[in-house]
Amino acid sequence: MRAALLTTYRQPLEITTIPDPDCPADGVVLRLLACGVCRSDWHSWRGSDPDVELPLVPGHEYCGVVESIGPDCRHWRVGDRVIAPFILACGTCSDCAGGHQTICATQAVPGFTQHGAFAELIAVPHADANLTRLPEGMDPALAASLGCRVTTAWQALTDRAALAPGEWLAVWGGGGVGLSALLLGRALGARVAVMDVVPEKLNFARSLGADLALDASGPDVLEQLKSATGGGAHVAVEALGIEATTVSAMRSLRKLGRMVQIGMPAGDNATMSLPWDVVYSGQLAIFGTRGMPGHRYPGLLSLIDGGHVDLTPLIARRIPLSQATKELAAFDGPTPPGVAVITDFTR
């Protein structure tokens, strides 16, 4: 199969031919329809994720068509159009049985612990526990963009922070996960403020309905935010995984506020210096989140398919496989609004 292979960190992916994946006994092989290019893939590409061993095919936001089925897979048939979470849980351990598949001790993570979806085919283990059928007619590019950024934002807002209608949500970082939080937060009835340093991203956030969009580099950004929100946000999400925005997210909350760390702290940001006096005096709640269990996909897909939230503005660029390196390298600096999705695996 054709694939983009990471052989050396921070170097162009090698567009090459590698053997087709073997089908797991309890899994499937998918022919890829689309795969997002995510900031988390950038962490893999730059060598800041300790789970990555080279050579590796990156890519963890994907959807596809079932090409083959293992003998222990019961629920799926060749030709089914499906999506999978990027954390592939075993489905049988005590954590999975309790509904907490994202902390499964034996999880597989495409693009990190196994070959991912920057390729024509991908092997998906534990298919019965993880796959979800795509709604009829859903754009594969949109479906793929749900696989990490949208689902992680949904899990953060609804499961971790329990965002309520009428509350203020402060989103620190206007990339894919930040824009997802903006759109989903509005669908949940919240008022949303977005902070970023790129004017184009702030303008884009305004066009998507942000109630407030502020330059995060401004010296009085926290004062502006607290003034507009009547004392600070009820919920803040950090969407970049860096110390500066994590500190700002904590300081942007009102007392008894809740913060969710969505951005992946890696490399130099794996350890941060944070204002724990703010947590103590404000009696704040700090949550981490990573992915979303497969059993929660149908509810989110129903919300989208029913027209209750329009996520299509997230998709800014549909690219061939050969342009994946360009998109990864762009994360070294400020990126343009929206996300890139690989929709052509032949070029």
C-alpha cells in the first residue's frame, strides 16, 4: 500500500510503498477515505512523544470503509463506512467495562504505538469495541476531522467540565480543537470567548459566532476577559499544550471555575510552572482529558447529522498525501485558520 512513512524526526515523510497491514483477529482493515493532520501528529513528527518508535506511519484522525474482517469480529461487514476513536481500547478490561475506554491499559494508538492512517489502509484492532457507523451521506473529510479534535473537545465540555447553558467558556488557542470547542460550546448554549495571537484566527472565530475574540498577547487580555464575562469564565479550555496558555486559562476563571487541559503537553512543556495559589484561592477544579470513548460517538454524530451544529467550517484544506509534511511543518509556527484533511491517498 501507499503510505507516508516517518523515518527521521523533523524530516519530510517518505512517500513509499509498504506491505498491506495484517487484519487483527478481533479487528478489521479499513481502506481510508480521509485522515486529518493534527497538532498531535506534529508531536510525533518532531520526536516529542515517548511512545513513538521509527519507522512509523503517522495519522490518527480517520474514517474508512471496511476492507477485511478478522475471525473474532462480530459486528461489522465488508463495505461498512466507519469511524474510530484514536484510542483503540481492548473493550474487556475493568476500565473499559466501566465506560472509561480512554484509560485502557492495553490501548493501541494509531500513529503513535502502531502504524497510522497516512496511508491507503489501516489495521484497527478491537473493532467491535471501538468502531462506529458513519451517518449516511456524511462527508468523509468532516468525519475524519471528528476523530481527535472535535471528539476531544466534546468530551472535555460535556463529560469533564459539564458546561451548562448560559455559562462563559474561555478557549485558549484558536486551532482545530479550539474552534471545535467554540462551535460545540455554542451548541450547548454557552457564551464563548476565544483567545489567540493570530489576527486571522480571531477574525475566523468571530465569523463562527464567538461572543468575544481577544489577542492573547495583549498585556490586559485577562482584564478584558474578566470585565466582559462579569468576573471570569465558568469553564476554560487550554487547546495548545503550552505553559503560557495553560497559565492564562487558569487565571481566566472566576472562583469555583473549571479548567480542562485539552492541549497535549509534550517536549519542553511536559513539565510546567503553574500558579497553584490561583487554584487554591479560587477553589478551582482542574481536569485532564484525552480522546473520547467509542460508545459516546453516536450521540455526537446524531447532533451533527441532525443539523444542531455545523462543523464544516473547520475544514480549510483538502490535501493529497504528499502534502502531509508541509502541514506538519506548519505547526512550528502560527498556522492558518481551520484544519487540513488528507482526502487523496494516490498523490
